[in-house]
Amino acid sequence: MQGVTLRQLRYFEAVAACGHFGRAADMCAISQPAISVQIRELEETLGTPLFERGARQIRLTAFGEVFAGRVREILRAVDDLGDLARSSRGALVGKLRIGIIPTVAPYLLPRIIGNLALSHGDLDVNVRETQTDRLIADLLEGRLDTAIVALPVSEPELTEVPLFEEDFVLVRSVDEGGLPVPNPASLSEMRLLLLEEGHCFRDQALAFCGMRSTLPRESMDGSSLSTLVQMVSTGLGVTLIPEMAVDVETRSAEVTVSRFPPPRPSRTIGMIWRRTSPLTEQLTGISEVVRQSALAQRERLAAG
């Protein structure tokens, strides 16, 4: 199809993903008028509109929906060609687009970035922090190279590499610090503060308590582990957090931290990427850097 450029296709994909010209322009680091012109020219070349433009939002037309699916395939194939060329050079250089879940990012990401700077000095690391479902979608659609998540994700098109396991701990107010650690059945009857819907850590905590996420609960949800810990410090309830978050999140909160007796609640953190990625060998090397970063972080915390 003559006249259509890869740049236009990438701009179209951004607008389709964001549902907003302004946010898509920010994502692509160009002005909103510029991206609007490119989309308008693409529509003129195709001879049909791609978006329904309303006063406050835009949505894909019926043709735009079909077109979006084909565009993702094309851009993913183009990106794979670029990755193939990068893989032929041996060591990974250039841009690495890595995703990470919010219950890992604040606690491990600084060490990972520092170690990657030492081991892969020519790597330009771009980070996206969001929930697992969004990371998986971005991987499958070629917007990310790899992601650090809680396993398993059970997606046939993705490779899963376990990196390390960590326990969950119980966070209670100072007044409750001397009480026995509740078992899962008792915990399910307490006011358990959890992350809001969509976070895999929420589902893992509920599973430990034998509770289903679909059941209504009289509780309060937070958008971050920091919020949950601060809520606990005011006596609103109790919460679970991953071990790696203890040092950061309890530093300025009047709470106590208790370990559960075996079998303790835990999670497996790993890296995922597309099975078809030409960068599999290089990403395996990156996963080892992440593993060593987590090990060093754990040893530092254990040393106090």
C-alpha cells in the first residue's frame, strides 16, 4: 500500500492504545497537532476514517478495529527484524524496553538499573511500571521486550524464567505487636487491607487466606503498599506485604512486622518474554543480572 509509512502506523497504534491524541503525542514525544496531521494523512491514504472523534474521547471505527490488529502484526514483525539484527551482534545494546509490576519496582529496580549500567554499559533501559495484565498485553503486542512479574502467568506465547522466591510478612499496628500471629483462617476474619483490584499481589494474599477475590469484603483497598502500611499504622486493619518492601515501607510508619510460621505465604518473581523473540539469549543474560540484584538486595537487608 503506497503512501503509508511505519511512522504513521506507530502513531496510529499509540492513539488506538491511549484513546486520546494528547496522551499518544506525549508517548511518541511529538506535539498533538503533529500526530493529528499524521493520522489524518493516513486516513486520506486509506480512503476511510480510522477514529470516531467526539468532544471528549475518540474510539476506533469498525474498520479501525480490524486495521489495528493488522498494524500490531506489522509493527511486531518490524520490531522482530530489528531484534534479529541486534541479536547478531552478541551483547545486547541499544534500547531495552522492560516492564515491572508495582510491588517490585520501588524496591528492586534501582539496584537492577545500577547493575545493568555496569554489565551492559551501552544499554538504554526504558521502564514501564504497571499491572501484570497490561504488561502481558504490551509484550504480546511488541511494545515491551521483557517484564518482571510474579509467576506463573500461564501465557503459551511467553517464556517464563523463575528468578527468586520471597515470603510475605504480616504488618500490624504497634498495639497488636505482642499478639500471636494469626493463621490463615483467623486472618480471613480480620479487617485485611489489600491492594485494589487488578494487582496480582492482592490475589496471592487472598489465596493464602482461603478467600476468593470475587466475594464481597468489608474492608478498604489501597493503590500502593505504602498506602496500606500507613492505613495499618492508624489502626484501620492489618495487611500483608512482600519481604523486599519491609525496609522501605515501614521506615516511617508506627507498625510491627511478623513472620508467619511455615508454610509461609510467598511468591515467585521471574522474567517473561515472547517465545519467538530473537533476543532470547541476551534476555537470559539480563535475567541473571536481575537474579543477582535480588540476591544482593536480600543479603543487604539480612545484614541490617
